[in-house]
Amino acid sequence: MRTLFLCLMLFTLSYSLAVAQPIKVQAPYFGIHLVDEATGRGVPLMELRTVNDIRCVTDNAGWIAFYEPGLMGRELFFYLSGPGYEKDKDGFGFVGVRVTPKAGETVTFKLKRTGIAERIGRTTGQGMYRDSELLGLPQPLPNINPAGVMGQDSVQAVPYHGKIFWLWGDTNVPQYPLGNFRTTCATSPLDGTAEKGLAFDYFMDQADPKKLRAMMPVKEQGAVWLFGLLTVADDRGKEVLMAHYGRHKSLAKPEEHGVAQFNDERGVFESVLPLDKDEEWRFPRGNAVRVKNAEGDWYYFAMPFCHTRVKAARASLLDTASYEALRFDENLKDWVWQRENGATTQGEETKLLLAGKMRPEQAMFQIKDVDSGKLVRMHNTSITWNAWRKKWIMIGLQSGDRDSPSPLGEVWYAEADAAEGPWRKALKVASHPRYSFYNPVHHDFLDADVGRVIYFQGTWSLEFSGNPLAPARYDYNQLMYRLDLADPRMNALHP
């Protein structure tokens, strides 16, 4: 009996974090607000689930608008779950909150963030502030944009002609499961901020203004994906927008690919250099970053490391013979930029080390968990110069193993003195158990306080995760994070 009494006491105490809030909201809804205890900002993508499996997910502002006939006015228990945040278990091992929902009233719960990066919310899709709207609270963006975008895959963005130019891969729409698979694009103001939401002005079909424009129109079947988005001056000094394109029928090698340039008059990308199907590296790829060093002005391509490059000139981008790859020459026993063969990969480097053909101090890509010392195999990365750290910084997605919480959802931060490396230590900044967060990209044009605060986003998706259950509205959309590089936990990289 005494044990049971102590458990019941713990059960009661675990809910002491509920905070009364004088906000009045729109009946018949009851507002539940989940906030980050460190920043006070609402926490998106947190699930509350009743004992009979009614699932509610917080919107971008951290709100849930609850109304369920038969359950109003009586005490309820909600199981709490979601990536990157936690709450103490009660005496019986349950994690959750108790509320008595009443129309027009609200309650707030503070959550402890377990990851270093703070989740800001979705940047794409429908219903980003859905619950806030139901509660009659302000929302910075409408809950469905005029383009009707429901979900978007793999984002790229660069400043271009006084705006931010955005592109995404496959895009879901309300009217049918098959949406736009020929690349979707939009622009937004240069002064946009992630916390206030990014207002996208989508390119719409000129014949049907209610339909998204196919930004890389081709006659043959297959999805068209663009990567390596960049700007460069043409022969007349005019800024042009270029990228690599690939037409795919699967995740395998493209049916066709090449280099495309944006036609400002037509408002679409057009092929300017078709490439041989067997060409695997002499083109823009991954996330492009401009690097000015003693050797000149270059574009490096993070795929996943910056081990391919080309001079930052349109003529060079269109000349496959101009591309260089970083390779370890076993005869010279050193790294060289050369044009004949593809780059030495992280996996190949590991084999060279194990075979004694490379000294440990020569390694470029042996990036290891700062806590465990275990090698982190990278899947995709975004590498940029950071003025606050005065380092090249990486936001990298781990290619998961059996010990990882997710196969493609663990996000790491690392630093180096050069874009190509060497990369030595990594610190995990975000985790997405049993979910995917692939193709992450750091948008340095959103940086705040001279780079002290950075923002990155990736595709939040069931794909490759093995998880059969997608949270409403969030799946297959871009999820944004905020990372404060002054967070004391970041000091683990420099003990």
C-alpha cells in the first residue's frame, strides 16, 4: 500500500509543470499549448494521444485545438510523444499530461528540449497554423497557400535578382495523389525570417493559374529533380541561375540528365548541356557553395563532402573537362585535385586507412562522434562558411546503422578550416527516431547575429523509416530548425 501511495504521489507531481494561462480562445475549442521551457516558443510536431487513441498534433505555434463531444469537462490523460523533447515519467512509467478541457479555456505545458537544435516548424504544406486558427489566435501565414501545396520534397534556395529563389522536388496537391513531379519553384522576400514563417510566391501554370507550373518541362515520362542550384555571371556579366537536372523513373541512375539554366522570360529551366548517362560527377550536384581561396573563385559541391569543384564561371560549369575531384594518390601518398577520376569517398578512405596506405593524420573524412568516438557515415550534407565561428560548418545527415534511432534522421554538426576538410569531430544536434529527415540544407541567408544563429531544414518523411504512421499534415514536408552556435553544449567540439 505504501508503494502504491508513493507512486500515486509521483503521478500527481509529474503534472506540476502545467501553467495556467489567461488566454481566452474561441469556443467550442480548448487550447493546449506546448512550449520549449528554455525559449518559451511553441513546440511543433508534438503528439498528444488520448487513451482511446484520438491523436492531436501541435501546429507550428505549438497549439492543439481540442474538441471532442463526450470528453469535454472531464479529466483526460494524453500520452505525449515527439522528436527532440521530453517530460518526466509518472510513477507508473507513463509520459503525458492531464487536463480538463473546457470550451474557450487554455493550458500550457513546458517541455524540456533534448536536442541542441530547436524545431521551428514546417515551411511548406497545408495547415501550418491550423490549430491557432481554430482557437481564434493570430497566425503569420494562411493555412493553405493559393497554390494549394500539401507536401514538398528536397529544398534548394539561393538569393537571385533581389529575392530568394526556391525549388523543391515532387509536390503534393489537394486534388489528386499525383501532383507536380517536374520541379516546383517559388520566390520569397530577402528579409524573411523562419520564426515568422516564409511567404512563398509560387510559379503557377500560365495556361491554368490554379495549377503549379512544371519548372523543368520535358516530354518524356519521369520525375525531374534539380540539385546543385547556384548563381553565376554569364559572359556579359549578367547573373544567371543554373542547376543539374535529372529525369528519373526511380531512385536509380537518371534516364537523362544535364545542366539547366533558368530562362527569366519564360520562367522555366531549360537544358543547356545534356550529359552522357554514364557521367557521374562532372556537373553541379548536392548543395553548391562558393569558395574563394588562393587558387581562385570556385563552386564546391557537398555530395556529401566538398570533394568536387569547378571554377565559378558559366563557361566552366558547361565544360565537363573543367571539373576537378579530390583524390588520394597512392603513388604520391597525398591528396590531389585532379580531373581524370572521381573523388575518394569516405568509404574508400576508410579502406585506405585499414590497409595502411594512408596515415591517420592524412584522413579528410574520418568524422567521428565527439562523445563515443564512433565513425559517422554521412549521407548528405550542407557546408557553408560561418562568420561567427570563423570556420566552415557542416549540417550533415547520417547514413544510419543498426544502432541509430533512425535510418535517415540523425543530424550532425561539424567544423573545419577548409570546405573540403579535414572533418574530425561531429556533434549530434537533432534526432528523429523512426522517421526520415533527408537532404538537409543550411540556409545561410537566414543566419542571425552574424552567423551565431543558423537555420536548416530537411524533408520530414515516412520514406525509408519503416514507420507506418504519418502525423497529419506534417509528412512529406520541409521541417525547419534553429541552432544557436553559442549554446554551451556546442563546446563539446572544443573541450
